[in-house]
Amino acid sequence: MVMFETVVGHSFKCVSEQRIQLSAQLQMKTTNIRLQAFDFEGDCFGNVDECLSDYTVVLPVVGAIVVVLCIVGLAVYKIRQRHQSLGYQRI
């Protein structure tokens, strides 16, 4: 079983809730953790390696924002195109 995987000198960070089944009767739940086992520089954590479950929250939100911005941009374009064409007649 591999938990909190990162390279030596880096820290592992996970904001999302993770549940790890340790045995049939024992489950470990973590939330908002940052761990580093080896190779500390003073009292500071190393470079951060984030867990994949954090990205499953961020990516859909970013995607939704991009879609909304595209829809707003398209609506503004259509409205401006309609207002510009009102002053002229087709020949």
C-alpha cells in the first residue's frame, strides 16, 4: 500500500478529505494535511506535491468558469453585431 507518495526532499499536501482503509476494521481519514518524512531544510517544508483529489475539485471549477466566460463573450459579440448592423441597410 502506498500512501502520501512524494520524492525525497518534497512535501505531500492534500486539502481534500482522503480515506485510507488500513484493515477491515480500521480506516484513517485525513483532511488538510502537509507531510514530509525526510530531507528537511531547517524548519521548512520542501516543494509541494499535491494529491490528485485536490485537482478533481479545481479542474471542474476552472472549466465551468471558462465556459461561462465564453458564453458571455459570445452574447456580447452577438449584441454588438446586432447594434452595429441597425444603422446600415443591406444592398
